[in-house]
Amino acid sequence: MNATLLFLPGASGNTAFWKPVASKLTSADKKIHLDWPGFGPSPAHPDVNSFDDLVKRVTDHINGPTVLIAQSMGGVIAVLAALAKPQWVTQLVLTVTSGGLDMERFGAKDWRPGFFNQHPAVPDWFARCQHDLTARLSELTLPTLLIWGDSDPISPVAVGQALASQLPNAQLHIIPGGDHDVAHVFSDEVAQRINAFLRES
């Protein structure tokens, strides 16, 4: 049975973010680019009023073998979705995310002021959410690919290294010069890594 490749954007809700990578993936599996209602161009929805509602939006799409491919905030949602539906999430690809770790201890830059200046219409409740999933990361035994840029102040490489050490079946790939939009800017290299990862795992 073919899997669904479910692409999750960051807080901008930009569904175009992953399209350069998705277009280069050789897998014949179904590809879905999920949006976040009320974020970016997607209109708000009365059923989406909390971070848990965003997670439910993802888990509602997981009804068979699914690969979650996520960036930044989407990575936290992906981790929570994989914990909620371990029977169906077969692989994880996480890029420049907290993954549920406490970012302050890694010296991460506070992204919120700049983000809300650029996206004033985005609901602010998601930025107040604090998820510490450290104690649960060991439950995620599925193959996981971590992709980081070494020039990202929002999610420093140390975060990816910490996730790689705590996830039982993870591999970390670091892209020199990559920033928080590493998966979009370096789509060729990222797609190559994901293609290899999907074949191998």
C-alpha cells in the first residue's frame, strides 16, 4: 500500500513552502499540502481555536500509512500527530523545529516579535503554547530524518542534535548556510535527502 506524504508548513501557513521539494520527490505516493486555517492565506475556521485543533486537523488526515514532512511549528504538530497515531505514521521528516524541546536552553532567537510584525492577522494563541515533549520522544521509534541549516538563529543546530540523540531511530543532515527556510531555499538537496530516506526506510 502506498503512503500519503503529508506536508506541514510552519506558522506562516504557506502551503507553497514545500512544493519545490514535493515536485522533486520520486515517490508515487499521494501528496497533500495541508494549511492552517487563520494562518497565511487560509481563512479562519470556527473549529480551529487552539494548538490541539491544529493537531486534530492533521490526525484527521491520517487514516492509512502516512509520512509527515514538516517545518518549524509544523514539526511540533507532526510529533504530536505521530504520538497520537503511531499505527499509521510510518516516517517523519522534521526541519528546523523545536520538536517539543525547550528552545530557551539552546539560545534560540525569539521569533515572535518579528513574525507578528509581518503577519499581524495570524492568531496569537499558538505562540503562547509551550510543549515539552522530552519525556515522550523515546516513544517515536519510527525512522526520522532531521534536516537543519547551520545558520538558523530560530532553531539552532544544537536543537537538531538534541533531537537526534533523543529520538531512537533518527538521522541528522546539516546544510551549510541554511537558515530557517532551508527546506525551501535548498529544495534540491533536501529532496535528494528525503528521496534517499524514503527508499532506505
